[in-house]
Amino acid sequence: TILVIGANGQIGTELVNHLRQVYGSSQVIACDIRRPDYDIKDAGPFEFVNVLDKENLKTIYQKYKPSQVYLLAAILSATGEQNPKLAWDLNMNGLLNVLDFCLEYKTHKVYWPSSIAAFGPNSPKADTPQFCTMDPNTVYGISKLAGERWCEYYHQKHGLDIRSLRYPGLISWKAAPGGGTTDYAIHIFHDALKKGTYTSFLSASTELPMMYMDDAIRGTIELMEAPAENINVRSSYNFAGTSFNPEQLAEEIRKHIPDFKLAYLENDPRQAIADSWPRSIDDSAAQTDWKWKPEFSLAIMTESMLTNLKK
Ligand code: VAH
């Protein structure tokens, strides 16, 4: 069986659906601290899991003895700054608890996402390399950098086959985003269709690495299915889709909604977070080691978002 912990989040929702198509519904246990607010069509197996409750985790691992575990539960960058200690506790101790249970119950493969948030103000901004200065200044970013170090440690010291990707901002339409700094790139589509206008909390020139969820899910599965001997990065792979700024995204939307208007909010706290992150990512290690290749350009992503949100 496969546990997806954080199954109701923006990524988890889609990962559960995809894994159930590949492995069958009964093999994929959706785990989260709350039931999905919508009833899942195929209503596959669900378990309440709190990654900070070791008794709860022990019960779940004893019941399923999972062969794979995807740990997606986390507090994201913007929310994390509102609640630093909770973000550190959940993101860090949640990971450590899951790593220990995966060791104890001999889980074959583990997935845990890092983020471009693990880079900081002194990381190179353009084509940020796989290895470089990493001085994240958000609690979320600090927890992701520390998490990467722990993942590599558990691989080297205990042989745990844990794999990780530094996700860029992820754009999707199926599930709501979870309190991140890149969420503007999702809300903009909803508002463009509903109101014909959107007010961005990031400035026009704020270029960030982004990726369509379909690419992110496919890349995650491709990483997890690659032969272990091909995986040379056990901290977390740089992973790139396409980079753009709010103005470029608005231009692309105007190809479908000609009079779409984009306004800008000044002094939103998320601007400082975005300014500490890279503009673009060099993911040549992922391309070399497990043949990563994105498929969704900004144009195709925009078309897909608008088409699916119109339904
Ligand atoms: C966030 N969407 O904004 C997440 C992600 C790179 C951004 O980590 O916090």
C-alpha cells in the first residue's frame, strides 16, 4: 500500500488521483488531518493522520505496513510567517516522525517535497544551480533546507530510499492552493474568468519559477520510478517548468480574455518572500539523472487553466 499524507492539499489531491489510476484505489490510502471538503468520487480509502501524533502514526503504519509513503503535509511560506513555531514544528517534526516510522516499518520508497523556498537572498538568482549558497529567510524555507539535510542523512546513514524535488510555484485548478507566495498565479485565473480583473500581491516584474501541476505530478512519479542507482541527488533535485512574472502571465491571459485588467497591491508581505527566491532554476541534474523534461509552456498552461476553470 501507498500512504499519501497531506492528501487533501493542492498537490496531494492530484497525487492521490494519479496514484490510484496507476496502482488501484484500494492500494492508495489518502491520509490527512481533515476529511476532504468535497466527497471524493471514487471514495477511496481515507485515514485521519496527524504527523505530530506518534501513536496515531504507529497505528497507521502497523495497519498498512506501507511500501511507499508520500509526505506532503506542510505549512507553506506565507502562512508559515504568520505562525513560525507551528510551521517549524509541523514541517520539521512531522518529517522526522515519518522518517523514523519508514525506517522502523521498512518502507521501500519515500517521497518528500522541498521547494525553491530553500534558496535565499544570496543564492544565485538566475539559473540557480543544484549546489550553491542556500540562506532561506522564511520559516518554511528553513524547514525545507533542514528537511533536505535530514533526507540525505537518513539515506546515507540508514539506506532509506527517500527522494525529493524542489518544487517551483505550482499552478493547478482542481484543488485550492495552500497559503503560498505563488498563489497569485492561481487566483488570477479564477478572477480573470469571474471579474475580468485581478489585483496581484506581487509586483509586475516579480519573475518566479513556476510549473503546471500535470508536469509536477508526472515528474514526481518519474522520479519515484527511476532506478535507485540513477538517483545521485539525495537532498532534493532542482526541478524547473517555466519562469514568468505577473505581467507576462496577464499578457498570456489577454490572448483569451482581451480586456483582462491586472492591478497591483503595494507592500504585501509576500513580496519580500518572493524577492528572496530565485528567478529561474537550472535542473540539468534531473534532466541527466532521470530524463526530466517539462511539457507545459506558459501558453499551454494558460490555455489549460482557462479551459478547465470554464467547465
Ligand atoms: C509557496 N507554493 O508559495 C509554495 C511553494 C515555491 C512556492 O513552495 O510557499
